[in-house]
Amino acid sequence: MENKSNMLPFNIPRNLLLIAAAMFLWGLGEGLFIFFLPLTLQRFDASTVLIGGILSMIGVVMTLVQIPSGYLSDRLGTRPLILVGMLLGIASALVMAFAQGLPLFAGGLLGIGLTSFINPPLNSFVTSLRGKWTVQRAMTFIGAAATIGGILGPMLGGRIADAYGIEVIFRFSAGLYVASMLVFLFTRKSAEVDELMTEEPKTQKLNPLKNMRFMGLLAILIVTILFLSVPQQLTSMYLHNIQHLSTQQIGVLGTVSGVVTALMMLVLGNLNPSLGMFIGQFMIAGFVFLMWRGENLPAFITGYALIGGYRLYRVMAMAYSRSLVDQNNVGLAYGLVDTGNALAMIAAPLLAGVLYDFQPVMVYTVSLGALIITMALNYLFLRKKRVNSRF
């Protein structure tokens, strides 16, 4: 049980609030550069296909670390793995800040991808600290904090890039990563009991690798996240090169996305996960349509206001997967889901690069058609596999 001395107003556990503050700073640091990665790679004279290939390599790295990370978090504890990931993020941001050539910069970028191994232990840590909150409520709270941190990031990043050069933003990011780790150091070791476990029905929950319901969900997630990701990969380059928006205007779009995503995560945090997953897909479909048919800044702003559907889908899918496993395998389950996310991220930039190279608008037309199919697949699976246990 969470000690009352560790509870803050609105029944927020102390550790959960500290994690939220750390993720706020981390999100701010990431937000400075994340929307400008294609433009940053382009300054090294990288082709569109090469840019897509480099971004895909991030997905390869992410894929390799998720399952081992989830397994180790179940055995060795969550907090040490999170701290190691934060140190790696700081080092990688510094490498990108001072890289003079594409190979070294790409190495730093891959290091940023490697930090994704903190996702399973972080999600497990958050789950263990949630007290009386539902899994999705706790995760959306942390996700909203990271998103709020990223609200000012793209706008500030665009201004810094225009004034001092795009490489300077990575120095600021490294400093914010340091601040994030310092805040996280004030958290205490996870010793709380997963309270809601005692309230769930006594249904059989197998090891994730032996659970056909879980593996079926994982297959659906991979396909869905692939086509939620494809239209986002090169949109900043599309808006800059095809629609002639400035880097500062693109930064404003990122800020709009952050504001709406943060509000959405806070407001929709207690949705039934299956409903949240559908809403997330529908929002990205709207984003894709507006990028495809939009002709002015208001249309693109509206589109970016819907991009938070990607994060909503992922969080709700994680919460849904939690209901299919027992407490001793939560880290492994989260690692498997994050591996599915990473597998999609391997293919998404490559597919986006090929489509963009053939005809930029095809990134959006192909994605829209695919999302209509994935919404149908998700509906059929969740309707048949709906779990009766409490979320």
C-alpha cells in the first residue's frame, strides 16, 4: 500500500509525481530536436532513402533491447535500468551536438534509439506505483507530463535552429536530459504492491509467450503501429519542401500537437482501453487526410492537433496488454509490446522514404487506406477478445 505520507493532493503518489516531473524535462529535451531530425540529416547531404534507412535503424536498435530489458526489469529491478538509459541519452545528445559528419551523428542518433530500453522498466515502475489508479490512468498521467514538456520544445527548437543553427539544439537537449535524471534520482526504490491485482478476477494468465490472446494482440499492434507511424516520419520535410513552411512554422505545429496531446491524455486517461485504441486510430486517420488534402497553415495546424492519437493508441494498447498477464511477467509483457512498436518503427521510415521518393503525397494516400483496414482489424479482435477483468 502507498503510505499516506507519500500521497500528495489529488491522491498523486509522491514517486509518480517525481517521475512525471522527470519525464516533463525529458520530453522538453526531446521536443527540441525530434521534429527536425529529417532536416538535420538532410544538412549532411543524405538522400531521402538514406534518411529513411537511418531512421529505420533506430527501430532495429529499439527492437533488440525491449525484450531483454523487460525480462531484466522483472529480475533485477526497474530503477537502475532507467538510470542507465538516462545516462546513455545524455551521452548520445552530446555526440549529436558536436558531430561534424553523418556517421558520428547517426551513431548518436542510434544511441538515442537505444535509450528506449527504459520503456519496459519505466512502465513497470509506474504500474507498481499507481496505487488506486488504473493502469491507463497512471500511464496517461506520465505520458501527459512528457507531452507537456514537449509542447515548448518544437517551437524553441525552431527558433534556436533559425538563430544559431540546427546543431545547437542538441546541446540544450543534453542539458535538459541531465536535469531530468537529477529529478528522477529523488524517487525511491519501488516497493509498493500492485494493489489492483488483488481485486482482479482469478482468471488464468499465462506467460506472455504462451498466451495466444496476448500474441494475437501483439500481431495486431505491429500492423497498426506501422501505419500510424508511416505518415509521421517525413512530414516535417514534406511541409518544408513541398508546402514551403518555415522551420519555425513547423515548430509551431509541433507545439500545437503537444498541447492537444497533453490535454487529451489527461482527459481520456480513464477510457476503456479498447475504445481508446479506436479513437487513437481515428485521430491519426484525420491527421493523414489533412496532410494529404490540406492547402494552408490552418489545415496543417488542425492535422497536427490530431497527431496525439498515436500516443493514445500506444498507451491504451499497453494497458490492454497488462490485463492479460500476471504481476510477475509485467515487464516481459511490456517488453514484448515495445518490441512490436520497434518492429513497426523499423519498417515505417523505410516505407515512408520509398513512398516519398516515388511521390510525396503517396505517404498519405497509402497510409489512409491502410488505417481503414487496421481499424477494422482492431475492432474485430477486441470485440472477440475483450477481457472481463478490471482495467
